[in-house]
Amino acid sequence: MFLFKFIREIQAKLEAIPTPGAIIYNAFIKRILSTAELRIAQDIVQKVNNGMIIDIGSGTGFLSIEIAKRAPHLNIIGIDLSRKMVEIATSNARGLENVKFKLANAKNLPFEDNSINFIVSTGSFHHWKKPIQVFNELYRVLIINREAWIYDGCSKPPKDEILKLKQNYGAFKYPFLTQIQKAHGFPWEIYNTKIKRLLENSKFKNSYQMTLTDGWMKISLKK
């Protein structure tokens, strides 16, 4: 599909999504991903009782906003490299007091050491040009014994996972989901080789886990 070919070409050149890509994402792609992100939001509010959450690569703000709606006692800060994404997310969050969006780089987070209760990222990991540096930065800002959940697309998963996805997404959404997985993530075998080596060379080397769930690879990191 031309749309997904365009997205892959942009990703190869830029770490931040430019304005046209942000508009396309807000209008189309987030609708396909919303089912999974709603589940992630619910899992997070059951996991985290208080404090501050960072959403890395928050995009148009869907996940951050859903967390904020479900847990008014939490403070959520979404960060993104795309100025247009931050603008759209801020507009989408109008009326919510416990969620804010900032233009920032995950390689240099604007937070103190040991100050963040939880970190989440959905669909941004494949954009990171220096992933080990980002992993180490997440480690720096996390409070001891707290976690980060990093989700990204997983193409070419095992057959049993493909059957689950077809059942969950249906005949219309599933073909689009497979294209999104290719454009927003890595193949199954890459997670189990290259990504694993990256994690082994980060500060999370002794405390990470990878789990395939709902079309995403979930990388759980604990400080």
C-alpha cells in the first residue's frame, strides 16, 4: 500500500514524524491501534496507584488521554519529537487537568533521577536511532523497583498469534494491522536476536522480559 510505503520511507530518514505524517496518523492509523491501546491503558491504571507516568513518543495523545480519564489521581506527561504531534495531542486533551504534552527527546529526558513512577511507550521504539541510550535514560529517571513497558509492532509472528489477531480484529481491520506492524516495529526474529542484544547491553540487562501480546511485542523493564 502506498500509505505504508510512504511511512516506512519517512521512518528511514527521520526520528520525528513530520507534520503530514502526524495528520495521517491522527486521522487513520490511531483508529486501528486504539483497540490495543485501550487495553494497555486499563492494564496501566491497574498497575500504577500514584505519581507520574511518562508516555514516550505519545503521538496524538490517545494512550495518555485514556490513562488520564481512568485515573485522575495520576499525572501523565506525553513527550514527542514532533511539534505537530504535541499540538494535536494538546488539543485532543482539552479539559483534562492531569495530562500534559511536551516537545522532548527520549535520549535526554527533562526529569530528575529516580523521579518517575512508570514509563510507557507504544509504537515509537522502532524510531529510536540510539536505543541503548534511550533505555539507559529510562533507567535513570525511573524510581527503584518501578517499571517501563515498551510496546512496538511485531510482524511475522508465530501462527497461533496470527489466528488470535484475525479473531480479535476481524476481516476488515486485520489486513491494515499487518501493514502497520511492518511499518511500525520489527519482525519476530529481530526481537529475539538484535533487540535482545541491545537490552543485554543496557542498564536493564538483568531485568527485562519480552512478551508477544495482541499484535505488539511488549518489552517489560524493571529498575
